[in-house]
Amino acid sequence: LADSGNPRGLAFQTLAARDMLAELPEPAGRPLATAAAALAGEARAMAEEVASAANPAEAAVRLPPRLIAHAGAVAALSDGISRRWFALLPVARSLVA
């Protein structure tokens, strides 16, 4: 989950995404690269929490809600990347005053 050296690990993948996004031209603040870095940090935090717990199995049982939230954040990052780099649609505008 949090092994930044394992190509199959979530931390590795999110750090790689962050590095690739950092190389692309983005508006000020680099929101996509920042989001990818936050995802990597959260993956590490979850793994460290389980590893450092007195009862790792008990700590792991409490992870599913965080993992579900993490999956949603990964999906949001994916959507942001798709909208920024692959969608050829104009920016949405509200018609309601």
C-alpha cells in the first residue's frame, strides 16, 4: 500500500502521478500535482498507522472507510486529469442568475 519503491503500491503510483503532473503546464498552485501528493501521503499514513499499532489486525479493520474515501479522491483526481488534458469540451457555465 505505502511502499514507494513497489510499482504496484498505491504510494508509488500516486508519487509517479504527482511527478508527471508536476512536469505539465498547469495553472498557479498546481492543483492536480498537489492532490496526487496528498493521496500518497494519506496512503503512507494509513500503512504507518497499521504498522505502528499495538494490534495491527484491529487497526486494519478500521481502514475500510478511509480506503473508500481514498478511492473517491483517486477517482476525483482521475476526473480532474481527464477534464484538464483529455476533454475537448468548453468550460461549463451556469445559466441561472
